[in-house]
Amino acid sequence: MSLLLALLFLALFVSAIVRGQFSYGKADYSFREHPAQFVIVLVFILGVSALCFYRFLVEMEFLR
């Protein structure tokens, strides 16, 4: 499950970088309109993806 979540968040991150915008819920984030807010949200999404991948590695006992 952790690997699936990591891949989903990573896909959201890559999609947002390529398109320059993304929508989540009722909020629209665009790099052209609010670059600081866009970068902050993307760093958060990348961090969640890294945390999920780390949890996957711990669950599979690659890391202890």
C-alpha cells in the first residue's frame, strides 16, 4: 500500500511539473498565478511521496 501511495503522489508531482498547474479539491494551483504557493504545495507532495516510499522500504525490511 505504501508503494502505491508513493507512486500516486509521485505521478501527481510529475504531472503538475509538466503541466504547470493542478487542481485538488476545489483549489486550483497554477505556477503562473501563484508561484510560491505552487512550489510549496509541490514540495509537500514530493515529501509525502518520499515518506511513503521510505515506509515501503521499512516494511519490506530493506531499511531498519
